[in-house]
Amino acid sequence: MRACRSCLTALLLTAALVIPAGGGATAPGFDQTGRFDLSPLASEAYRKIMCLRFAEARSAIDALQRREPGNRIAPLIENYLDFLTVLVNDNRAEYARLAKNREPRLSRAARGDRKSPYFLYCQAEIRLQWAVLHSRYGHYLSALSDVRQAYALLEMNRREHPDFTPNLKSLGILHALAGNIPEEYRWAVRVLSGMRGSVGEGMQELNAALAYARQHDFLFEDETRIACAFLQLHLQNDKPAAWQTLRAGRLDPRNSPVAAFALANMALRTGRNDEAIRLLQECPAGGPHHPFPYRYYLLGIAKLNRLDPDANQPFEQFVANFGGENGLKEAYQKLAWFDLLQGNTAGYRAKMELVKTKGTDRTDTDKAALREAKSGEMPDPRLTRARLLFDGGYYRRAEAELRPAAGAYTTPGKQALEYSYRLGRIAHELGHTREAIRLYSQTVDAGRQQPWYFACNAALQLGLLYESQRAYASARAAFQRCLAIKPAEYAASLHARAKAGLARLPNAESDK
């Protein structure tokens, strides 16, 4: 399994909670200080930010401050620029410098019109954005404090302004995420953050916001749509719905790197690898757009999945131009895999040495890369090719790699376990259900005590398969078995998906 680092990046970039158009006055001048107004200048600045046209956005913000000095929507717009800047650049020093803007902006927003639905909303959104950034750099207590206060502000705002649609979007995301916390920890989350909710409740709120957007002009409808789509993917395991949610909107990948990145990321996750490559190759770059190295990272992943002979080039662009920390270890690992598949074992080992020294290991995929580098164990080329082809959705090509080689993987151990696991994944996607169940069960039985993730994900996939058949008792048992397996890699993401699966199941224990 490839727990794609870019997936987390896309969520952070595109699930940012935003201000929809409508609900604020749009008069050309301001004769009242303290008003919250999504004026044309404020809207223009936001559009520039979300297209990563940062220099133009700063000019628009300067004009907003000069011409509308009393507009209290400005602190939130300014915060979006800092938020996206830190996420795209991934620079710890920049994060520390820009964090000094947080309190002054909250103070300015708090001096706005208390009767406006944006009064509490803007303060909550600024806090939520900084919660994301705090957690990204390991400042979890600060992140939790901001989440707690933002949630309380949003709930208060919903009571005071029950028809204010933006509340549905922001609370929908929080309720869905709160609903994916395991039952034994929910009391702690409620005590520490006050958050309650379920995946179903959160998705219902997000869908209500999108329904409103279909009938009204939401300036930032795209943000709600992207957040909804990725939650459909990760919490509801509904790939067709997630892809359709994105495609049904007005995302413009030719003009917005964020839109291109989100669509390409979703394409990768739903078996549309060729589409992902097209989107990333056509992604706007240079000129007015701020540098976006993660675009090359994701393109490298997609091209390596297809076993392209030039798959190394995007990764080389990424590591040469990226000044951040996250994703570097995995990028060097993928460059090492590229060399391995070309028969260049010396190149593989040299790249894996770089994995040990470059970047950080805060993400699951960076941790897995570092673990491989420290082990000194070289992957099996055939299994690696099958893994990549499967990740790209090229299931028949992956099967053709493995079927003729069954005799090479009969000795018990890691390679034999991975062989049965990968054949099971391929059989699952090709609709060979009985074979998939047999291979998954075989993998779980043989590997549940091993440090590798194969058994844990096999149990998860078995649960998803049974769930799709409405065999709910069997699905519940498989998800619980997944949670009982503690692999040394990808455990957090696999267990999160198993918890989401358990939350989706009806209460009845019997199979349908």
C-alpha cells in the first residue's frame, strides 16, 4: 500500500475552511468601520491566493487595506495568504515568523460588528487555519487549543445565525473528523476540545452546503466541494462519489495549481493515473504563480506508477527546488526505486543513504522510507513493479508481473507474504471476490505477528470487501482484526480507515 504523502498535502491545501460569498454587504464604499464585507476587492484577493498568485494577492490586500480600512473581513483574507504560504513552502522559520500575525488578526476581527454572522466565523476560521499549521510542526497543544476555541465559536455562531450556510461547511468537517475518533478516546476529545459529532452528521452538513451552492453564488464553493470529496474518499470509502463531487464543481485546473493538484490527487487515488499525469503536466506554473514543488512530487509518483522511463525527472525537480521538510525522504526513496527498476543497485543504495539525512520523518510515508533505508534490505524488483502498477490502477499489468512468478515466492517470509497480499489486492480490484478473500485471509493469518503492513491492510481490505457485500458481521470482524494488528508502518492511516469502516456499519451484527 502506498499511503500517499500528497494526499495529506492536498487535504491541507484544499480543505482550508473558507468564507463563501453572500451574506456580507458589497457596497463600493465603507462608511461604517467594523463591517464584514466580501467586497470585490476582498474577493479578488482571495481568488489570487487560491490560484497561488501570491504577489498579485499582496497587491490586492494592500488595496483592500487602503480603500476599505474598516473592513473586518481583511484579517481572514490576510491569514489565508500566510496559511497557504506556509503549506506550500513548508518552511519552519517562515511558520515561526508568520505566526506572529495570528493574535493581531484575531484582535482586529474581534473589533468587528458583533451582529454579523462573520464576527464569530472569521475568528474561528483563523484559529482553525493555525491549528493545521501548529499540528504540522508538532505543536499539538497549541493546535488543540485553537480547535477547541474555534469549535465553540462555530457552535455559538450556529445558535445565533442558524441559517448561515458557512457554519455547515466548517462544522461539517469538524463533526466528520470527530466521528472518526475511536470510541474509547471520544470522551477525552470531548473534554479537551468540546467536539462531538459523527461522520454521517458531518457529511450531511457538507452536502447541505453544496446543495445551497447549487442554487446560490458561493465565491468559494470549490473549497467546500474539495473538503467534501476527500472526506468521502477517506471516511466513507466511496471513490466514485468522491471523484464525481470534484468533477461536478467548477474547479479550473488550467488556471489554479490548487485545483489541478486536488483533481490529480483524487485521480491518483481512484485509479485514474493517466488523468493525473495530464492534469499535472498542464498545471499552471511560473509567471505569476508562486513556485509549487509538490506538483513535481505528485507527478513523479504518477509517472513512477506507470513505470515511465523519465519518472525520475519530476522527483529530481522536487528535491532540487523544495526548501521544506516533509516528503523529501519519500522522494529520495522513490528515486532509489527508479534506479532499482533500471538495474542500478548502486544508485539505489546511494539514494537510500540520502533518505537517512534529508527531510524529516513526521509522516507515515517518510517514516516508511527511513525504515527501509535503515534496514539495508533491498526490495524485490518484481514485487515493486507490481506495487507501483497497482497503485496506478494498471491492474492487468500488475497481474501479468506476478502470475508467472508464483514459484519464486514459496519460501515463508516477507516476500511470500507480500506476494499473496499483492495478488489479493489485484484480485479484489478485478472483481475476483473469492480469490481476494482467500488471499487476504492467507495474508492475515501468516502476517499478523509480523512488523510489515501487509496483514493489517489485508484485514482492512477484507472488511471493505465484506461491507460492499453487506456482510456486516464479517466486515465488523475484519475491521476489528485490522485494529488488533500493530504494524511498524502505516498503522495510523490503516487504523483510521478501519475505525471509519466500523462507524459506517449498521448496528445489526448479522450478515445480510
